[in-house]
Amino acid sequence: MGPRETGGRSRPGRRAVLGAGGLAALAAGAAVLTTADARTPGDDREAAAGGAVAFHGPHQAGILTRRQSHAHLAALDLAAPAGAPGAGAGSGDGRAGAAALLRTWSAAAARMTRGEPPVDGGADTGVALGAGPAALTVTFGLGPGFFDRAGLTAARPEALAPLPAFPDDELDPARGGGDLFVQVAADDPFVAVHALRTLQRLARGAASTRWVMSGFTRSAGGTHRNLMGQLDGTANPAPATDPAQRARILVTGSGSGSGSGVPGWLEGGSYVVVRRIRMLLDHWEGLPAHHREQAVGRRVADGAPLTGGAERTPADLDAARPDGVPVIAANAHIRLAAPRSNAGATMLRRGWSYYDGLRPDGTPDAGLLFVAWQADPRTGFIPVQHRLARGDALARYVVHEASALFVVPRGAAEGEYVGQALLEA
């Protein structure tokens, strides 16, 4: 297979990448593609398939919760405050407008996660009637611009700084960023769509949709693979059962990576990185199985590391063949993404696959909606992605097309709304 032109750049032929003794290093970047968790134990609000997941709690649902089968990720931009240049008739009033929107959204989300109509006594479209809660979760985040729009620039966390540029990123600005982030996930596609459409409708005049990305995975209890055929969730942390790992996912005064002084509105919150990663499936699917396994470092059939055992057997990164060549190649994905290779950097990945038909060139518009949760992106996603950018073997088979970072406030107690402690301080 010769060089391939993709996205205006040439990708090296297979033999230039998969050489003797493993895989030659690549100067390209890729995010963690094989660890979007579907089986990590959930939090104390976990529900059986089709059940209800409580909206209220110390942290927002949808972070530690079991990954549902359908998801919609969306970003919205707040309307300019009344009187500001470009403000429309329906514009909000800075902080008051943002508070009103989040109050309305939180109330509607709490009702929908119980399987109830979004507005008490209000008209509803009926799209989700009879479907029940379907394990619906609704999670809200705040982008950098939110703090400026709401007159809270001084309260913007340092960790919410723009992500650095990574080699080979081909980002579409129209599908990145945003003042507000919404993650809607459910086990029923009608429930998920209904929740998203409800939030968009309730935001009219206060915020406009910037982008939406929709994804899917198998329902609970099945074997979860991404569109490259790799098992997902093998190496994810288990923050629901391991307090040390939990402190790397949820922000605390001691575990956030930024020292003490965490504001109350963020204590128990998190940061989420969202990346749209298109997979070059026509190229990937043409590779022999053993080449795909070498690129990842795991067997396709059962997800076990190439060093042996079963799917959950820890990979032996020190194992070598008799000739001294590492069993798991120097640029295999699981080696470069491992915490051991990144000073212990840890993220909780809850990604979904997407398939949006064909691109103008006839290739699949398909891949992974990478969603990574961490207490601080400076000690989570960023160092791992820099490491991958120095030679991940999967890099030549993916294109990073969208990117966003949001801070996710702590959960709301009964009678509160998400972000209340920030907006009413």
C-alpha cells in the first residue's frame, strides 16, 4: 500500500510504519482510542438498564455513570448581554441570564431523568412518552467564554486555558469551543433526542447551538468495541471503587493537581475534553490483523495484551522476544497511553462511536467521539496527548477534527441548579 492522501496531507505507506521488530516511531498525534469505558462501575446513582439515574448529587451524573448506548454532545454560545454590541432582542443579561438558563435547564433535566415531562404542567412534544427514564443523564459544563459573558472572568479556573496545538490536528473551529457544554446520554435513542431538543428549545433567546455530535455504542452488558474493532474499556480507571483514582477524575482540594483553594462551586466537579476523531477505516480495514494488533498492542479477538493472558491481564511492557525486541512495540498505542509512560496521568474515557455517512471523497465519515474526564487537564489529557504526538502507531489512521475543553461544576442538591454556587456567589 503506497502513500495515502488524506485531508490535504500525505500519510506514509504501511511498510514505512510497520517495520521489522514492531513499528517505526511516527511524528504524529492521536488520542486514546481504545479505552472509552463502558464497564467501569458507576457511582451511587447507578441504575440498571432502563432505570433512573438521579440528577441531583455531589457530582453531576454522566461522569462516573455507566456509559449509555446513545449520546448527544452539544455546545451552545450565550447571547450577548442586553445593550452589548450585536445583542438581539432576546439576549440575556450577563450573569442573570446565565443563571436563569441553568436554573431552567436543571429543573427540566431533573424531571426528564425521572421519566417525567420536562416542565411541570407544560406542553411537551410526546417524543419520549412511555419510554421511561432509560438511564438518562444530563451533564452541564462551562467553556472559557462563559465566564466572560457572565461577568465572571476573574473566577475562570487556570486549568480552563486553551488546549495546546498538537501535531497533525486538523480542527474545524465551527465544531469546537462553546460557552456551554451539554452531554445527554440514555439507553433509548428517543429519550436522548427528546432531552437534547428540550434543552435547545428552553435556551431560545438565551443561547444558540454552536455544534452537536451524536454517537452510539452497544447496550449495557454487551462487549463494547469501537469502529476499529478494538475492545473498549480495558485499561480505564475505576474511580467509583478506588478513592485515589476518583481524586484524579473529580476535583478536590488535594487531588486536583492545582493545590488547595478549590472554589466550592468546583469541589466535586471535573474537566472534560471532547475530541472528534475520524478513523480512516478504508485504510485500517485493509491491514492484516497482526499489523492492527501490533499498532494497538492487543489481540483483536479478546482484547488481551500481546504479552499474553486475558483482556484484563496487565500488559507486561518489559517483555521482550529472544532477539531483544519488545513484544509490545515501542510505539504501540497501549504503551504510549499507559499511566506508566505519562507520570501517572489518568483520565476516565467515556467515548461513543459515530457514523455520519460518506465524505465527498467517498470515504467513511466515522470514528470516535472522545470524551475524557479528569481533575485537571494539565496533568491528564495534555501530557498524554503530547506523548502520543511523539509516535503513536495509530496516528496515521485517524484525523483529529474537533476539540473542546470545559469545566464541569459540582452537582446540584435538591432545590439547587448546576452552577448556582458560582453564579450567586
